[in-house]
Amino acid sequence: MNLPEIRVTRDASVTLSALLCGVLLGCTPNIDDLVAAAVDEALAGRPVPGGEDGAPGAAGRNCWDLDADGENDPEEDLNGDGSFNALDCTGQSGPPGEDGADGEDGAPGSPGVACWDLNADGVAQLDAEDTNEDGVVDVFDCRGDTGPGGSSGEPGADFPAGSILVTDSATPPAGFAYTGLSLSEGGGWDARAALPQGLQTASAAAAMNDRVYVFGGYAGGGNNGFLNTVYEFNPGNNTWSPRAPMPTPRAESAAVALDGLIYVIGGYNGVSAALAVVEVYDPVADAWSAGTPLQTPRDYPAAAVLDGAIHVFGGWDGLAYSKTLEAYDPVAGTWSFKAPMSVARYGAGAAVLDGKLYALGGYSGASDERTVEVYDPGANTWTSRSWMHAPREGMGVVVSNGRIYVVGGFSDVGGVVRILDSVEEYDPIAELWTPSTPLRTPRANLASAATSEGLYICGGTDRFPGTTYLSRVEVFTPPTILYLHEKQ
């Protein structure tokens, strides 16, 4: 059978199956198939039109934005350069690398210090580091830090009533009362280098910065024997050194130290019956200046510093033995009279104790005095105190350990004159005078000054009548005072 020629082109409007159905088989093609075939043919090789754009995706995150908040936070500037960029981004950590090779050994350290090597010098020192004193320096000499203190023990038994307690203070402990009794231990006299001038008497002396200064005096030979010499004593090497001389030669003057200066007051020069002159010595500059004169001349007055003022009393005023007191104000530079004593005192002693001025002994014009008066600057009054055992003038005076000591001096009773070697000690609490260690030899018209070492006495005379003058210097170490207190 001859078949018809079938041409199939890209533009055919029917499918091959439709042709076969219609031509070869004589069947009627399905219209749906024909339509589908037509659509497939139409689309074949032609571009398919695109659909509509989809919705935008989520915004990307910067690699340094660790908390994904879209903000640049300070902690996200990982390299600390002040900018936020890819240099702040860090990827995931890679796997650990292999261990590196071992480094070389370091240099040897310093040798250790043995626990007993207190100064770390590597050398054993028996004197300092053998702490257990067994002759060997080893670990048994090592000590750890001191541990904490232990707890207090149980209180001891209390003193029964009437028990006596001995202390170095007149102030009784709680529960005790001072008995008024005391004991003295030790004390005594020692020699020191003699005065360079040689024999001299009736000098004045004062102490400053533990140095003793001796001013003027009398060496015999009439009016030419009055001295203007000044000597400084150094206890450290037991030597005397000359210093700038006084402008006015004199004896029987008084000397006191105040505010770094030494005031030499009054006296006698063989020409004037008594001097009102005051001269001021500066030990640092080794120089003299004129001071404000006394209101009344005074030969052999006594002087002391009380409440920052110089107090001068007694002496001979050229006409009579004096009982007046005048005080010098160093700020105003003026003298003023205060309440007079009850008795005149020439060559008396002066002491300051517990804010009061003591006037001790002296010659009244009739005889030497045993009496003691105490001046109260607040009340401007004098009151009597316990008398010394012996009348005295021209003696040395010192205050130590709350006691007053008077040393040597003349004792003129009814025209009979003795030179004393006795020393008396005054207890202001008990108001009692008791004997203390006497001088090695009797001495009067001596110069005295107190340092931390004790009472220095310089020169003087050991004979009356006569003209025997001394160059000897001695120092008195006051005894230790022990006080007895009774349990109440």
C-alpha cells in the first residue's frame, strides 16, 4: 500500500499522533490532545516570560557586629584602633598547633640566704648570729617571726592593807597613800679638771646645753684681782676652754640662763660698793651685749628663772642688806619690783621647784640664816618653809629629782664663822631637810651650776679668816630617791 508523504515542520499545528490517527488509522483525533500539542509546539524553543520579583531578603550582618544589633559597640573594636571594619573580624579558631621545642635553661638563680645569716653576707658571725650561744652557727640559731601575744594571766593577789610599796615617785599608785618617808641610794662627789685661771673665789656660774660656764671672780691682789675671765667646761672630754671675757670685771655676781643666753647680774668690782650692771653672753656667738640694768645695785644677790622671767633678790645695795625682789621681763626688757622677803639675804641661795621660788639662807646683817621662804608669783606673796639644819651663805644650790640640795658655804653664828662641808637635801612634800653626802673638803663662796650629770661646784675658799682660794672643781651626783607608800 502506498502511504502518503508526511512532512513535519516546526510550524505544524498538529502533533504526529494526531496525523497518525487521522491519516493512517482513520480515527478522529482528541481535541485536548490537539490543543496540548499546539501549546507544546508553540512554546518549544521560545523564552518563557519571568514571574514577579520576590520580597527582599533579610539584611546582611557585619562580621564585627558580634551581637547583631547593627550598632558599633566599643567591645567590638577588637584591635583597638578606634574604627569598626573587617580588621576587627575574627574567624573561628583553628585546631591547636603542635607544641614548640623546649627552650634553653635559664641562668642559675642567686644563692639562697641561710636563715641564721642575719645580714645576708654569707659569713657566719658567732657574736651576732649564734643566737643560742652554743658556739656553732646553724639552723638551731634560726628564729621565726614573733607570734601573737598570749592572753593575760589571772590577776595576782592584792596587797593587804598596811603593806608598804617602794617607788621612784612621790605620787602614790592607786589604792596607796604616800607615807611621807623616803630613802636615798647612791650619790656622791667626783673630781673634775681644775679651773684654768687657778685660784679664784666668788665667781658666778651657769649651765647651758650641758656645758658649764664660769664668770669672773676674785683672785686676790686688791682691786686688780677682780676677774673678767670666762671659761667653758666640756664634760665630754673634761676640759676647760677660754671664751670672750666680760666687759666688766667683777665678783659676787649672779648668773642665769634664759632663752639661749646667759645673764650675769650685779656683783662687786672693788670700786663700787655694789653694781647694777647686767651683761648678756651668747655662747653660740661667743659675744657680749649690754642688758637692762637692775633697778637697785646688788652685791652678792641670788637669781633664778621662774615663769620665763629672771627673779633677783637680796644682796648688799651699797647702803644696807636687801630683802627686795625684782623680776625681769625679757620681752619688754624691763625690771619691776615684787613683794619683798621677810628678811634681808646676802649671799643666799635660789631655787625653783613646782612653780615656786625658794630663798635659802644668806646673811641678814646680824648672822647667817637657816630660814627658807617661798615666793608664789601668782599671789605675789612669800611664805615660810622648813628651815635648814645649818645657817649658810655663799653656798651652792641645785634642784634634782624634785629635791633641793644646798652645798657648803659659810656659817656665821654670833660672829663665829665656820666653812661647811655639809650637804642638805629638802623634800618639799614632807617639808623635811635631811643630810646628804658631804663635800670632800669644806668650801664657801663657790660657783655652782647644774647639768644632767649633776651639780658642779667651782673654786671658792676653804679658810676663814685668810685668803686661801681654790681652783678645784667637783661634781655631785644626787642620790636616787625611793618613796614609801602604804596600802589603804
